[in-house]
Amino acid sequence: MGTRAGIVVTGTEVLTGRVADRNGPWLAEQLRQAGVDVGSVLVVGDRPEDVRGALAWFASSGVDLVLTTGGLGPTADDLTAAVVGEVQGRPLAVDPELEQRVAAVVERLMARRGWRADPEATAAGVRKQAMVPAGATVLEPVGTAPGLVVPPADGRGGPVVVVLPGPPSELQGMWPAALAAAPVREVLAGATELRQETIRLWGTLEAQLAASLRGLEPGLDGLEITTCLREGELEIVTRFAPEAQPAYDRLAAALAEEYAATLFSTGPTLDELVAGALSDQGLTIATAESCTGGLLVARLIERAGSSAWVLGGITSYANSAKEQLVGVPGEVLAEFGAVSPQVALALAEGARARFGADVGVGITGIAGPGGGTPDKPVGTVHLCVLGPGGTQARSVRFPGSRTAVRERSVVLALHLLRQLLLGGPPA
């Protein structure tokens, strides 16, 4: 079955949705790259019995490695280290040298931010964070919380537990040290390569794909295939051991042939394709958005280095902003209305002209839940992308909530950009 791991994400704020879990997926991919298959990611609140139960469940399932995130702070609800020590049969004790190092980190942090705190309370918090299970490897703090690698006590059996902080920047900064810890290296020594490939289709239904996959059986032995349909984009992710590469090659060839009209990527995401095309072709882009309120330009600039091709964006929500900031003619607004193909074109032209960009994008629509009319119901969106290679425009009616309409509009705009810059399946 290969080397397997489980992930326990702790924190009532994650369990209740106040904070989205970014650590579980990130760790799962890092482990996959190391040849370790993650069977489950469990999210539990800050309750000792729940953390204990999650660790026990993974131990009973036969995993080789368990990673926990969160619960390493100085407050009373941060109990992960204590519970892990108990489960692994390793009692906690203060590490005096670690206590001094954590105290120095806290002092620097407080001085940098100008914070003041009760010295006794601060010392108690530092002391709590310096409690280490006997025989555990300490991972030096990236923030204020050290991490831990805790093997089971002699004779107990079970997985090695890696205890990591909750803040993603601290966890990711600590990850190389976790991989380098001797107990983790021993687990990874038994891991084998686990490959992963992705094919992306635009405008293909899952049911249609399911029929195609059934027709390819039993030639898919050794392949773990998962599909996900999001905003019209069907993602096919396949994981497999190296010996199953021929089976995957047959699958990829069959899908490329059957879905030549909708396959737009055999790896890169939509965002990566658009960014790569703008960069490779030396083009710049600017946007003028109404109903999406800047979501498109925000997504364009998520990628590092995007300042080389993204010049800017205008959120022109009111008609006055469309006229004064983007240059949409008042007579066009008066004749066709703010939500119209003509205004989407004028927004794209205006964004391009105002910023001196090569490519302009205009989006206008009715996201709802109110504001619709019989002629222009809620969900009506008009989009236009224009550049040196021509113009791509679409008028659609999206179902769903206000958020769904706005997000789907951004996805469609990116596909229009992809079609304009790279060709491929029509948006």
C-alpha cells in the first residue's frame, strides 16, 4: 500500500469555518511529492478528547506518519503538544534552553510592535510553549511556537507524530526542518514515487466523462482518478505509481482524442495559462469591472511577478464612474443601459486606453439578488476582452447567488482571455 499519512487540523475557529483550512491541502501535496499518500484530513476543535480521538483513529488505521497543525500557542486552549505527548507515551517537561529561546523571540516581537504585557503572564505563556515530550525532536520556532517530532515510546508502536503550528507561514517555514528530523527521515525512507497529472476540460459534463472512463476499463488499473467540476471547468486528477505510467499515457491519449474540442490544459491552471501567455507575448492588461467589483484584477495579481503585465484595474460600479473614470460615452449608457454588450465593449476599450494596455477587459452585469428586470434578469452578465489579436465577447445568464454570479463571471473572463491569447476551446 506504500507509505501513508494522516493530517489532524486542530482549532475550533477552523472547525466552525471562521478560518479556512489552508494547512491540510498544502501538507497533503508536500507529502505527495515525498511519495507519501494522505488518506484523510481530520478537522477537530480545541478539545483534548477530540484531538486524542483523531490520533487514535489514525493509529488504528495503520498510517506511518501523522501531522497535526495548530494548538501550540500560550493560551489554555492550545493543548496539542500535551495530548500528543500523552498518546505517544512521552510525558512533558520544560526544556530550559528552549524556554530561553522562545522568551527571546517573544521579547523581540513585543519590542518591534510596541506591545506591553504582564511579565508573569508572558513568562507563563513562554513556559507552556517550552513544554516538550520526553525524547521528542524540537523544531525551532518560525513564529513563537516550536514544533515537535514525537515518535511513540518504546514498545508502544504506532505512527510518528509531527506537531506543527497553525499559522500557514510558520508551518511552511518549519516544514524543511520537519522533513530533516531523523524519525521523519526513517518513515520517508520507505516511500516510493507517487505521480500526479491533471487534465482540464472546459464545458464538458461529469456524466459524459464518466461514460468515457467506463469505456476505457479495465485499462485504468493502477490509476486513482478523481474529477471535480467547478464553474464549467472539469478537472481530472490522476495519481499513480511509476509502473502505471503506460496506463496513464493511454488514458491521456484517449481523453485528448475524445475531448479535443474542450481540452484546454494538461497541467497548468487557467490562471497560469493566462499569466504565462501575457508574459511570453510581452503584453500588458487592464480591466474595468462593474458587477465583479475588482475580483478579476485581484485574481490576475495573485501571481508573483504580475506587475510586469498587469497595469491596473478600475471598479466602475456607478454610471458616473463608468463615464468619468473609464470614458464610457453617456449616450451609450442612455441608449443601451449599463448592463449591455455595448457597455462591456466600451469598458474594455476604456480600460485599454486609460492605462495604455495591450489588452482590455470589460465586465458589467446584475449579480443580484435584486435589480433584475424581465429583459435583464438577475445573473445577466456581459463580458468583452480585446487586444491585438482581436475581440472575444460573451453575454450569459448565470444561476446562483450574488457571490456565485460574480465568481463565475471572473472564470469566464479568464477563459475569454485564454481563448484570445492562446486559442483552444471557445469560452
